[in-house]
Amino acid sequence: TYLGFPSGYGFGGLAQRGEGLPHFRKAVFHGQFPFGVVELTDPRMPLSARIEGFSPFIPGNDLESSLPVAVLNITLRNNTGKRVRGALGMNLENICGDGATTHVIRTSDYQGLAMRRSDPNSASMVVATTKPIATWQTKWAESNLLPAGGLQHYTETFCRTGQFDHRAPSRPVAQRPRPDLVIDDFESGTYDRWKVEGTALNRPTLPAKLKRTDPVRGHQGQHIADSATGDHDTHQWDLPKGRLIGEPFTIQRHAIQFRIGGGSHPGATCVNLSVDGKLVHTATGKNSESMSLVYWDVSRFAGKKAQLQIVDNHSGAWGHILVDLSRKLSIRRQ
């Protein structure tokens, strides 16, 4: 990457980001050739997962060590001491090209999905398991929504019900949901809908007009909340402190998303979400002027009163916060 963005250069696969997709809070990778192990844990989840991946490797046997095969061994651990009912699923892009089809295969040894084109000499691919498959879907719904794209249907079906559709939906899920709700996009150029404390957050800024050595990137709207309002001529822009306290609102959609940049100081340069007076979500920047997407699942708080706070209580290095609540983000559809 270059400045946090994929550059297309270097070795290895291109890293993809999955903001908006359900995930474990903590992921740890262990690499020891030819194995790669990912351990997933989350205090909100009754299970932890261990994924061991490898390709066939037999020293001295270049033929079988070159097989185009990847093996994933998945181990789930119940951390509750109680019986847990769940489903294990996976998704894989069909990379066989235009005209490729996907169909179910069942043999005495394995079951799965075969992806191929009509030409028998063209590329093919199979995702298979030694366990019986109970539910499947051969095509994702088309969608241009970011960040999940066509996986939106995946998150709204399997991750909630443990079932696939067995077919592609008749029309994209993106065409059916209710419209987004906007908390405040700052495009008025004021903080009229916020209680302002301190001196760091006096008015929304226009990143396009900021004269900084490291320019702000990744914002969607024209105006953002920016607490780096100190004296830039003397490089004292991180000195001011302040806080924005938003108006209470009722949660009417299943998720909130926004973009954030600036300092990585938990509790000091952050965005906080409180529900019924209790802190339920918080996010910080990454010590970067490149703003990244934050997605909060708030479906369990539907109908409750919530409030946002944008906080800058740090005067040292990276003592500022950048927040974009543009109309293109805000409270996501349900």
C-alpha cells in the first residue's frame, strides 16, 4: 500500500477490507510455512474459531506440492459450557470468467459447489467439504452498495438465519430497504445541532481548502468535523481541546456508519455512541489523516434513545479527530 491505499505493487495478494460485514473483534495470525493459522475471538460470541490453512507440500515431491489446492481446517470452541446451535458457512468468488456457472455436487466422499464454464478445456474451481451441506446459494445478489457490495445479501440472510436462499433473489436487496437517515452531515457549515464544548471544534471545515503537509483524504462530504484548529503556522494545531455532544435520536435502522481519522487515543480522540446513557460503541482514528470507515451494528438497540459525542481531549501528537457524517454514510438501511 501507499499512504494506506492499495498501490498495485509489491508481492503477495491484494488486501481487501470488509467494513460492514459481521466479524470477530479480535483476529490473530500465526504463520509457519506451509501453515497459516488465524484465531478469532470476541467477548460477544459464545464460540471462538481457529482456521488453519495450507496448500499441499511434500518435500522432494514437486508434482503433488504444486497442486492448485487450498485446505482450510476450521475448529470451533464453545466457551460457555452450554449447548450452542449454529451454522458454519463460507463464500467464494467465481473467478472462472464470463459465462461461468455454479452448481451443487454430491459424492460419497465430499459435497460442494462446482464452478466452471461450458468449454471443458477452460478453467474450473470447486469448493468442497467432507460434511453434508445443508444450505447453499449459487449467486450473490447484485449490489453497488459499499462497503459490502454484493455480500450485503449474505449478511442479511445467512448471518441472521443460518440459511442461504438456494437461488439468487429476484432483484437486488439494495432496491428494497428503507432510505438512509442522516444524523448531521455538517453541510450547513455549523454545529447548530450539537452542543459545543471547548475550543477545538468551532465550525465544520472544508478539507479541500485545508493547507496541510499531510492532506485529509477519504471523506465523502464537503464538510467534516475537524479539531486540528490550533495555530498551523507554529505547528500547534493539536493543542486545542473540545467536544461535540449531539442531539438525542431514536435508533430506527440496524447500523450506523461514518468515516474517522486523526489520533488513535482511546477515550481522548474518539467518537462515542451512548444508548440510554450508557456507552455502547467507541472508535478512534489511526494516527492518520486518511479517514477510514467505521460500521456499528445497533440492531439490538432498535427504538431506544441514543446520542453521539465527538471528543478531542488530547493535546500531544495526533491530538485531533476528524469525522465525516456525510449523507452518503450515516445511519444505514434496514
